[in-house]
Amino acid sequence: MEQFRIEVAIEGRGRFYEIKPLGNARYEISENAEVIGTIQLDEKDHAHCESQGCELDLPALHAIRQGIQAHEGWNDTFGHL
């Protein structure tokens, strides 16, 4: 599992996050080389996720979720973007 980088639009501005897959649909989120939390995606309900220790608000978290799903090529995701 290789780390990757995504850009998401938050409040009209592009922000970059480094994403490190941890296995079992769990990902570590970093910004500027600082870990800001983890996200657990629900592989059965692609519109659902849980965060742990995240310093992000809900719109940012959902934008990151969508970016991860797009990067990972989840087939059902594109109906939720």
C-alpha cells in the first residue's frame, strides 16, 4: 500500500492532503507532513465514513472521502460524487 496525495476544494480553495492506506479501508490523513487523523471508509455504504482524531469539519472530511474513493477507483462511488 503506497501513500498518495489528493487535492480537495474546501471553501473554494484547493487543499492538499497526504493519504496513507492502513488496510481494511482505513487511511491516515496528513497535511504538511503532520498527521491530522484517520478515516475509516464503509465499503458497503460508500457515502458513509467514520473519523478518529480528525481536526477536520464534516465538509472537508467528506471531500477527502470522495478523493480517496476516486483514487482507489471504487466503482459505486461516482454516483455519490
